[in-house]
Amino acid sequence: MTIEETIAKYKEDFDLFPDPNDKLEYIFDLGKKHTTLPEEDKNDNTYVNGCASDAWLVGECKDGLLVLRGEGTSEMAKGMLTLLIDIFGNKTPEDILGFDPAKLQDMGIVELLSPVRQQSLEAFLKMVYGYAHKCKEQGA
Amino acid sequence: MSTTMKIENLQAKIGDKQILKGLNLELEPGKVHAIMGPNGAGKSTLSKAIVGHYDIEILGGDITYKGKSILEMEAEERALEGVFLSFQHPVEIPGVNNAYFLRTALNAKLKHEGKDELNAAEFLREMKKHLEMLGMKSDMISRSLNEGFSGGEKKRNEILQMLILEPEVIILDEIDSGLDIDALRAVSEGINKMKDGKRTFLVITHYSRILDYIEPDYIHVLKDGKVIKTAGPELVPYLEEHGYDGIEED
């Protein structure tokens, strides 16, 4: 599934909930599938700076794809990490770098996030794009 | 004859009054068993005894399901094992969102079966298909459970629960009471959708009209706490004509 297709899938999901609170609750729900990281992967290099709660994101280049793993401490961070890793994980760096993050707004949830949470999203995206750049350089 | 559920010499009381007085009944897998009988015969008591309702005190006999006795099991354990009762008078529970209620029940069952639980979106997709078939408005899932629902809406909501939980033994206690023709048709359609040759139905009713839609395999006449006659669907027109008094005990 491409990044755009995954976003379209989530837009369909979020559209099922007319109430904004239910949309946010669905993000929490997604967090139930959240995985954790081994302690050695939680360090300064993987720490998501600017996230409202503690969160770590590991990006590794495998067979030309960026593989993402993460761990969040709050319900919102767990949900958002699960959602975003599903969108950006296992994609080529070219696909990620060629994607305009403004399109994430198509899901209809970005505008529902508080300014602090929007800042967390930006911090996460910054790390993803950083990992994608490194992955591209490794492949070059 | 293979048996899904076997009820042997069941005796039960509610309060000080003994209602079931040595009831015997065998439910075959995949069959629709209709229980008919006059008021006070023990029809609803039987359904409550099967699901483990707290009103009921068992005095003797046994109920075995898939070969083991369920009398010592709590109501929720029986439900998790696939026994379902649609209530004659579904209760209203203000403050409990219908969708949350249904999803929690479904996920408890999925967990019990070692399956993945459904997230809110997966659940809503599943539920919307059923809502359409049952002619239920989509706002009914976001309202409090049964609160302010009409009689017909409550019964449709019971059938919605049944469709979502996909039980193996389905007890419908007067599911047809208070239904107009459209609601009766929608409810029957929901029930018929569940007929797959494996699930077993126990349809408790006073009237034959729902049996025109559901087509029972067996009719059991219950009188004074016992099954006094078991026959095929040909018994229905006889009962319509002669009433319960005209039935001779087997």
C-alpha cells in the first residue's frame, strides 16, 4: 500500500466517526496495537525531541526500505506512532521524501490536535524525513 | 440424534414458586425449536435457567451444552461459550453507549476465542451492514443502550447484538411481542441470516405469526413447567385451531 493509499484508508476510518472526540478516541484505539522498544533502542538519538510526552523512534534502512519502530508513553503518542509508522514504515526513502506531509490533513484529524500535539506530529515527521534522507544516502 | 443442548428433569423456582417441574428437552444442532405454551407455563423461566439468570434457583436436574453441565457456570461464562438470550423486555441503560456496549461484548468474546479484537472503525463497518438490513437508524448506535427506544427498536437492537456476537445457541424470548409487520419482517430476516445449519434456535412465542417467517423444525408445547408434547411444524395450525387445552400429553 502506498503512503497515499494508507492515508485514504485512514480517512475512510476517521470518516466513520462524526464526533471529533470519537475520532481522537480512535487514535487511542490504534495505540492498543502499539509495540515497545528494547531499552537499548531508547536513547538520545531516537528520542523524539519536541514531542509532548516521551517518545522514541528508530529508523533502519533494510533492503531499500525505511523500517520504523517506536514507543510512546502517553495514549495519544502510542496511537499517533502506530498510525504514522503504518503510513511511513516500509516505504522507500524516495516515496517518503516525495510525499508532501501537508497531505496528512486529508485524514481529517490533524486540525483536531491541540497545538502541542501538532508540534509533536511535526517533531515526528522531522525524524522520519531525517531517517529517509540517511537511508537514501546509504543506498546511493 | 446429535444434541447441542440437553435439558434433563429440570426443576427451578423463582422466589418461593416452583415453575419448572421436571422439564426435558433436547436441542439439535442447526435446528429451530419453537417453544409454545400458555401464560405461566414456564417459557421465560426456561430461557432464564439456560442463560444463568440470577432470578432463577435450580432445584434439580441438569442442562448440558456440548456435553458438559453448565449449571455451575456464571451467566457471562455461558455467553462467552456461545449461549445468547434476547430478552423479552430489554432493559434501558442510560449512560452506556450502545456501540461501546456491543463492541465490548464482541471483543470479550473474540478474546475468549483467542482471536484479534476489533478496533472502533472495524467494528463500525461491521455494524453498519447489519443496521441497514435491520432498518435501524445509524444514530441508534451512538445513543444510550435502549434508552428511549420504541418496543420495535429494542427488539431490533437485540437482533443486532445476536448478529454481532454470532452465538451458537440462540434463545429468542418473545422476540415478536410488540412488533409491527415491518419490524417483524426485519427481525425475522436477521434471524434467518443466522440460520446456517449449525446454530441452534430456541424460539419462545405465544403466537404462530413469527413461525411463518422463521419456519421451525420442532414445536414443543410447554405446560405447567414441563414439555408435554413435541411435534413438527404441522402442530402450529392445530394449536391455532384448538388452543393449548386441546393438546394431549405425549
